[in-house]
Amino acid sequence: MKLDKFLLAQNMAFLIAVPPDSNLAKLLTFCLATKIRANMSGVDLIKITSELMEKPEDITYWTQEVMGLDLDYSSEEWKSLGEMGITNTAEFMAKVWEELENLEL
């Protein structure tokens, strides 16, 4: 299997394994709702997403940054952000890490 097809299969398996009502699923749904400018590279996106891994307590600032990547705040982005239901950033991200560790892949 070609590497790009394997990578797709691996990512699809990961997404299938994520419980749909979990904080992890809500975070991934938010990511899927966002759009980027055409001139952003994969390296740029990895840098931005790595920032959240390094400072999970900054998720509220991170979501605003990601929503603004295309210089437009869409209703889909606002909806998915609201559905995350973040009232306590530390608790939300602690639950994300717990769910990630418990995935059966």
C-alpha cells in the first residue's frame, strides 16, 4: 500500500475509534469545521496544532487563532466551538488526554 493511502487508512481508523460524544471528538469536529488560507503549508498547520499540545491550557486562545486562519469566522466554526462546551480548560483537556490514552487501536 502506498504511504499516502496507509496514512489515510491510519487516520480513518483513529477517527472511527474516537467515541462520538467525547471531548476528543468535539475537538476533532472543531478542527474539521475550520478552514485555512490557501498559502498555508502542512508544516504551518503542524506548528499551530503542536502549540496546543505544548500548552493545552491555552485552548481558548488556540481555537480563536485557528478560527481566524482563513480571515473569516464561519457559523460552522462557531457552532463546533460552542458544542465543545469548554467551561474549564484544564478539565476539558485532561479529559481529551484521558480519552486519547484509552483509545483501542
